Amino acid sequence: METITREALKEKMDRGDEFILVDTLGTEVYEESHLPGAINLPLEDIDRAEEVLPDKSAEIVVYCMNTM
């Protein structure tokens, strides 16, 4: 697992790179604001990961809110 910066993520999005973007924020926060193309998989629903992310070979970028 590696960390990606916001800038690098934006570059990937701007280039149209193939990857799955996962937003782990709560459903209400996701509905108010999320990155384009992101799917919502809140931490409390992590047991649904195989259902939501069936392609085990796909590149997956996960983001959440940092409150620090």
C-alpha cells in the first residue's frame, strides 16, 4: 500500500487513468460532497467491500477526512 498526494490524485483524474476511487466518509457527508466518480464505502460497511469492489486486480484509491 502506498500513499498518494492530492496533487497526484488530481493528475490521475485529469489524465483519465483507470482506477477505482473509494470515499470512506459517512453516507451523509458523501451525499453532500464527494470527488467525481467516487463510490461510497463507509467504514461501517467495510464488510461489503467484495461486493462493491469485485475486480481484485484494479487499482484502488481510498480517501477519507483527516480531522487533525
